[in-house]
Amino acid sequence: MLDLSYDGNLAITAGLRGAPTAVWLDKIDITTGERLRVYEKSVEHGQVFLHSARFDHDAKSVVFLQDTETLRAWLHRPS
């Protein structure tokens, strides 16, 4: 999964581990290549699914669908 901010300065990527027993979102600064984990969830029993992740209009947060919940991860840009 990959999404780019409207201005093209940031990317959001997702990863998973296991069956999947863990999911995460990483923000990537396109200019510097800096990667920052902005969300992570793991479960001991069962599975966790990340269906979609998209930047909001001003790239201050990422809205994502995990299992049956719509969630938001706020991003903090360096000044």
C-alpha cells in the first residue's frame, strides 16, 4: 500500500507481519528519505488487517481502515 501527499513531499507505506498478526504505517519524507513509524498494532491471537490508508487534504494526518474501524494517525512534520 502506498499513498503520496497532494504536494508530493510525503509518502505513506504500510507493512504487515505474520498471518497477519501485526500491521504498521510509515511516513516517508520524499526529499530526505527519512522514515518514521506513525502507527503500529499487533495481536497475540487472531489477525489484524489494514485495508486502506490515505493522506487527508493537507497531509497533517493519515486516515486508514483497520479491520472494521476507520482511524486517524496524526503526523508531525519537522519545522
